[in-house]
Amino acid sequence: MRHRWGGESRPEEWPGRSPPEERPGLRSLLSTRSFGLVLLGLVLSYTLAVARTAREGASLVLIVQMATVLIALRASRAHRIVSGVAGAVMVLAAIAAVANLFGAAHDPAAGVFVAGAALYLVTPIAIVRSIVRAGRVDRQVVLAVIDSYLMIGMFFAFSYRAMGVAIAGPFFGMAGEGTTAQTLFFSFTTLTTTGYGNLIPVPKLGQSFAVTEMLVGQLFLVTALAKIISEWRPRRWGSGGRLGEAPVAQPPPAEADPPPPAEPPVGEPPPTVPRDEPAAGGGSPDPSAPDEPRG
């Protein structure tokens, strides 16, 4: 029976030979042990957060986030400590989602966004640990790095949203308190240092978070993501090299040796080598040639 971790076969299941390469089918990419399904969950939670701004929409986004985190912890085979902390955060997130769903206020409560930010703070730790333990670069490692990068951006986005709800006064000044769509937009433009300048946080805490996000985003791009992508040189989608190893140059094909001369058949004399003929117009005869008989 084949066991899978992150969509790849374990080496110990194939003693004495390399494990077969996993075909990049939709089934393997959407497995519950695949970071491809985590990426799909992140895209879904982002879409719902932008489309649904009411109280019920915030609870729905939090439920999708909890499911995404569960898949990410399963795919990364998280340590017991990380799993325990994530489990405690998910219990609090579930309580916040239910309380927000049956609350009296029309706008979402700050606890929903705090829970969402906490989920996206704990999960990248487990994902990065699985990347380090992998030892080789394949499609799952590439997807894990992308998932971690997106979770960092969404962690800061939900942190900004929680500040906007909890802190008195408009978070973005003239732009108002800021909706979830605005905080997501501001977070990812800050993470990538695009900085359009149309949204600027007013509180000192928000400005400090923005500076931290810019530094984290750039350090993540130039270290983790750039290193993984530079090491990943697959012959096809699903294969890769080991971390820290340069690609091995393949030697050129050796030229074929010329065939040996054909030996004469058994019983026949070896072929005679023709002697040099004297030059036209006379010349000294070859002293090594035998004398010709006289008539």
C-alpha cells in the first residue's frame, strides 16, 4: 500500500530504487495532503472576504479559514506543539464565528478578525518546518512556499481589519474605517512594496505593522521564495533537485571507437603491402628490394 506525504511517495517505501514520479494530475494536486488544496482554500477565503462584507459573510470566511488551516497542518505534518496551539486557536475561532453569527450588531466583531489573523500566524510556522524537512524541491515545496507567502499577507490584512474595528477613529483617515476588501488590498500592496498611496493607516500601531510587513515581504522574497525557485529545475512538473545542491552537469556522450581491422580468413595468406615504385625518369633502386632474376 502506498503512503503519501504531500502528494509524494516516501523513499522508504521503495528500497533499492528511486520512487516513481507522481503524475501531476488534478487528483494529486487536490489531495488532503497536498498544498494545492491549501492554495485553493486561500483563494476561496480571499474571494469570500472581498465579496461578503456583512456579519454572516465574516463568519463564513472564518469557517473557510479553519478548513484551510486544517488541510495545511495535515499536509505539513505539523509538530504536536504547533498542532496543539493551532487547535486552541481554532476552538476560539469557532466560538468567535458563532458569536458573530448570532450577534446583535450589523458589522462583524473584532474577535472574528483577530481569530483569522491568529490562524494565519500559526500555520506558516508548520509549513516552513515541512519545507526544511523535505530536503528536496518539488511541486509540493513550491506550492508550500506560495501558500506561506499568501498567509503572511492575509495575516496582516486581518490584523489591520481588527484594528479598524477595535480602535476608535477611522483607520485609514479620510478613507474611513476600511472594509475587508480595502485591508486586503492595502496588505498585499504593502507586502510586495507596491504602495499606491491611496490608503494610509493613521494609528501608530497600524503604521508599525505596515513597516514590519514591508520588511517581512522583501526578506521572504529574496531568501525563501527566490532560493526555492532557483533550486527547482524539474525535467517535468513534479520532479526537482535537493535543497542546496547545484545542478549536476551531464558529461557529453563518448565517441564510439573505430571498428578493429578485419582479419583475413583462415587458410589465406595475409595481404601483401605494395612496395614503392621508382620515380619516373630513373632513380636509385630500393636497396631493400630483392634482385630480379636475369633472363
